[in-house]
Amino acid sequence: MKKLKLIIEREFLAKVRNRTFIVMTFLSPILMIGMIALVTLLTKNSFEKKGTVAFVDDSGVFVGEDFNKDKSIIFENLTEIGLDKAKILVRESSQEGLLYIPAGENMDEIAGNVQFFSEDSPSMITISTLESILDKKLENEKMKLLGIDLVKLENSKVDIDIKMSNFSGVKSSKIINGIKIGIGMGAGYLIMMFIIIYGAMVMRSVIEEKTSRIIEVIISSVKPFQLMMGKILGTAAAGLTQFVIWGFLMALIFVGSSYFFGVDLHQNGVGAQQLGVEHMDRLAQNDAQLIFDELMSLPLISTFIYFILYFLLGYLLYSSLYAAIGAAVDNETDTQQFMLPIMLPLMLGVYIGFATVINDPHGTVATIFSLIPFTSPIVMLMRIPFGVPWWQILISLSLLVVSFLGTVWIAAKIYRVGILMYGKKINYKELIKWIRY
């Protein structure tokens, strides 16, 4: 146990004292927040930017007001100068394009011959907006020709808002499902990224020591199993330390930015509440209160505990495989042939989470993959916010622990032989021989 503790301490200090580790620990939160701010700014500018579209209406159906109702596009009426001159004018301008509405005997004929001329490929949002405007107007005109009263038709529409509650009468909200999905997806994605980043770090560490022949000295006084476990746990401790620092720095940056720009979060919250009382209707306020109450009723503490358990066990399971790969090869290039079997379960877990858990968190597929050890750290965490029976979590964790111990045992056998093998290309057949020794 003393030797294992020394190896963990050595591995941890070697990681945290590394110059690259220190720089990225403090630089990464700034880069991440800067990237989020940049994406937000670009998205905002993209949506706020108004395009200009000219139109020629030979049908006589449309008037300026029909186009001016849309605020995302600025329309210019060139009907008076005709289609040919309008094409020349728009081609030489900075407008997105020219919309041509031909004359026709009926609305169907007009709708089937509408054209849009542009020098470059138009934005799909622009085309979708134009189609929406034309559809609505032509449908209304067609209904008028058929003698349908548009006022009565509009008054006949019914807006259904289904109220949700459980059998005990406790009210719920449709938006809370989106919050649960976000919590599950965020937890699963975080685990996957941690496994990929720090599992690969364990593998590279083993390869470096093997190629530098330091391992020959170390292995004379330490068992391969102890050395491998020390590397895994030491790297995990360094990674968790880095994640905690990232979280603290990001929170500090957010609070510091608010203070620097003169934003009082408390006052803003009170102001928003006052504006809500003055301008929001009673229904919207009730919905907001329901969302808040249900969010507070979520098992946040137990969810966090489960996250830590699956986080650590999932990392330990995959890190043992990464360490075994590092022991089996001489350089990082040779690891590619062994990486696919490790990446496939992670990718499958993410796919199952996004494609199945979101739609049916208690379905057969989601339940089975939340019990399989190589996918459970991701899939089960996506299911937990929706409520999972305790016995399923217990079985999942038990299988994960057993699989981890079994994987460590197999990986240790590969590690025992592989750390002293040099200059030999290893394949799966050779690995099976090592395991059977």
C-alpha cells in the first residue's frame, strides 16, 4: 500500500508540475469563455443582420404590406421597372436576390411558377421566410375565391395547452423535461471528454517510461499491478484537480465580468421580477414558478453523488485499457489499431443517449445499455434525472465495479509482459497470448 501511495504521489506531482499542465489549467477557462462569447456574438449578429430582397409582382396579388410584416428581411418593390431591368439592377447591387411572382389564372398556377434570382446561393432562412410569406398570402386569396370567411376561420382555431401533473396532483411543466435532458447530456458528455483526455494521458505516460527504459528500474521494486494502478489514480487526481480549478476560475471570471461591467446580479434579478409582475400575464408567471419548483424538487444531491461514482468508475475502467495499450506498443503511432475497440463503446453510449434516452428514458434499449458497464457511465447518467429505480442503479454500479476489477486483472497481465517488450509489432493474437500466460 505504501508503494502504491508513492506511485500515485509521484504521478500526480509529475503532472501538476508540468509547465504545459499549469499553462493550460489557467488558460483553458479563458479560452472556453472567450469561445462561448465569440459564438454568442456571431450568432447574435447573424440573426440581427437584415437581408435585402427585391421583388417583382406581376400577379397583382401582393401589396407592400404583405412583405413589410416580416422584420427579418427588407423588401424593395421593383415591379414598375419590370423583370429584365430589375435583374440588371439587383445583379449590380448588394441585395441577396430578386423574387419574381408571375401572373397566373389561379393561385396554384402562380404558386408553381415563383422564381428567385441570385448571384450566389441564397440563405436557406431567406428562402424559407419567402415561402412562408407567399404560402400564407396565396392560401388566404384562394380561400376568399372559394367563399371561405377568413374571420370565422381564424376564430375557429383552438390553442391547446395540456397541463401536466402526476397522480398525486403535483403539477409539472413541459420545460422541465428539457432541463433534465440538458443535465443528463452535460454529465454524459463531461465523462466522455474526461475519459478521452486523461485516459490518453495515462497511455502516453506508460509509453514514455517504456521507451526511456526507466520502467526496467521501476519494475524491479514494484509490481506491475501497483505501477499501473498508481498511474491511473495519480492521473485521475491530477485531472480532477484541473477540472475543479477550471470550474472555480470560470465562476470567478463570470462574477468578475459582471462586476467589471457594472452589472449587479441581485438588482437585475429584482428588476426582472418587477418587470415580470408588470408585463407578464398570470399564466406565464405560474409556468415560471412551476419550472422553478420542479427544478428545486429534482434530486440534485443524489444526482451529483451518482455522477461522481460513474465518473470515477468509468474513468478507472477505461484508463486500465489505455494503460494496457500503452504497455503493448512502443510509440503512440502504433496505438491506432487498438483505439477503435475503446472508442466504439463511448461513441455507442453517446449515440444511445442522444437517440434513445431523450425519447424514451425508461425503454428497453436505454435500460439495457445503462446496465452494460462500458456504456453505463454515459447512458445511466442521462437516465438518472428522469428517475431510475434504485435496483437498476445498484446492478449497474455492481457490474461496473466487477468489470473494472476484471479489466484491471486482464490489463495487468498485458502490462506485466508488454512493459518489457521492445521493437516488436503487437497484434490482437499476441495480446491474447500475453493474457493466457
